[in-house]
Amino acid sequence: MSKQKPELVIFDMAGTTVHDAGNPVHRCLRDALASAGVAVTHEQVNAVMGYPKPDAIRQLLISGSESRVQEIHAYFVERMIAHYKTNPSVREIEGASLVFVTLRSAGIKVALDTGFSRDIADVIIERLGWRLLLDGSVTSDEVPRGRPHPDMVLALMARFGIASAASVAKVGDTPSDLFEGTAANCGWVIGVCEGSHTEAELAPHPHTHLLSNITKLPALWGI
């Protein structure tokens, strides 16, 4: 347990704070690629989880024009928005709202960052009723570079006037989350192991902590 508390905790969305039952992100990404005649495996998609989705598509395509990437991404966005608007399985990770409230009551700012574009993120935030529970959010299409680069973390730090990343915690369920937090020099780089990657899959990547889920966070700082 650390005596020091962060000024800001930045959470990933799908798999970290948003329940990902049935791997809808995987499924929609595979379906989008299949619509363009590209077959990919679950393992190939898992390797690019957390990345900005156009970047993920570029990696999975291997070759193809930029217009093809954008067409596939548009299909993905359409399917994801439909899922998050209407699918009855959409819900928060159990305890997420309480974690947000608990951290904020301790004077810690709470924000989201994501490999999704803003249009998808807003649908999720509205569906889950999180608008008033968050201090802010940033999406991969709002910065020059998404994960594994630090741009989203740095954008949130600038927004909140936080000078040192040593007082920021980055929390996510993918290696790209861990690389993002490490690239930004966050004081806490925390992997959660109930999303897209297991503890064994996250352990080789840079981190300060691995937790079973986000409900363990407040206790980490004695809250």
C-alpha cells in the first residue's frame, strides 16, 4: 500500500471499466476486416487491442490503401456504436462507478482514455451514465498519436494542470496501456487482469502493479 496518492487516475474503457463479455471489440474488428475479405485470428486481434483502431486495422491489413483502412474503420465504428447503444449486455465492470466516486471523494481526478474514437466513447459514457462521475476523457482521434505513445496521458495532464506524470496513474487491461503509461513516465502503471489479457500475458510488459480488477485500486492508496 502506497502512502502517496495520485493527483489523476486515467482508466482505459473496454475490458477495464466497461464489461467486455463476448469480446465485442474483437468481434466487430474481425467482422469489419472480413467485410473487406481479410481473415484474422483472435490472437492477431488481441495483439493490437488498445491501439487506435485505424492503426490496428493497418497492422492487421499488412497492405492496402488508406482509403481501404478508412472504409474498414467506418464499418467498425458503425458496428460498435450499434452494439453500445442497443446490446443488453453492455454494462460497467462491477464496481467501476463506486471506484470513480471513491477516488474523487479523496481528491483524485478521474479520467478515461481509449483507443476508440470520440463518437464511440461518447455513446458508452452516456449509456453507462458516467458523464457526472468523470473529470474528463480523451480519445485516440483527439491526439496526434494514440497508444502506445503517451499523447493521451499528456493531453489530460495539460487539461488538469498537472506538471509531473509521477503523480499520475494509468490503468488498463492491455500491453498497449502499460506501454502508454510507461512512455508518459506515470508514477503508477497498473494492469488489470480480467479484461482482454491475463496476468501471465501482462506480466512481461512494463508495470508497477498488476491487480485482479479495478476495485482493488482504492486500497492501493489507503483509501
